[in-house]
Amino acid sequence: MSEQLAARVSHPHQPGWFDLVSVMIESMLDNAGEEAEGFLNGVGESLAARYPLPEARTVQDLEREINLQLARFSWGFVQLQPLENAILLQHHALPQGDSSVDAERWQLALSAVLAGLYAQWLRAQGGSAGVPLTLEKLDSGTLYFRYQ
């Protein structure tokens, strides 16, 4: 599944729009410092509200619905791993930044957006607002989140 989905979501970005987003994110990171993460997290929450998911009966249904939305954005795909008291999320095929934004800064900025997006979608599926979604690690463009 992951190779097919990755192939579908790896199309190029529309000229101009990606440059605009890159410049905006770089400016935000330069000027807002630590506050940028909270702002970008809120952007992700707003996107989740704008693009709500249908009710999912299983974790597999939830993963499929999330990936349909991520494919719409060309933002890669996620794999969900349910545990007894947590859900692990592995986000793959993160859109690459351009050479004007440091790769690590770009990935951290997008991880803040994705954290807000995923947290809001999980809350909308019945998750508690008191349960945090945190970035555990970033490894070669793959983001590892924990909802617990």
C-alpha cells in the first residue's frame, strides 16, 4: 500500500504557490521563534476543521480516510499503529522544501502543522482534548508521532 500511495502523492507542486509557502514559513520561523510552532499547530487544526474526516469505525478506516486527505494535499501518507493506550503515527513522504529553507527547519515546521492536523482529526473521532499528540522523532524525512 505505501509504495502505491507514495507514487500517487509525489507529483510536483504548482509553481509560485510552493515558493510563497516556503517564504512564509521561513519568515515565520525567523521572526516568531518558538511561537511559530504554536501558530503552525493551529494552522493544522484549522485545516482539519476545514477538511473533516467521516466517522471511522476502525483504525484501518481512520488511516484510509486520513491518507485520502493527505493525498489531496500531496503531503505523503501516514501509517497508524494502535497500542493498548496509544496510537503511533508514522508520516512518510513528507513534501520536500526548497534549497532556501534548511531541510530540518522545513520538516519541523511541517511536523507542527501535521501535529495540529492529526490531533484535531483524532479529537473529532472521539479522542480527548486532554490527550496530547507529540512528535517523538524525525528520521530521514519520516515523522514519528505518539497520541497518548
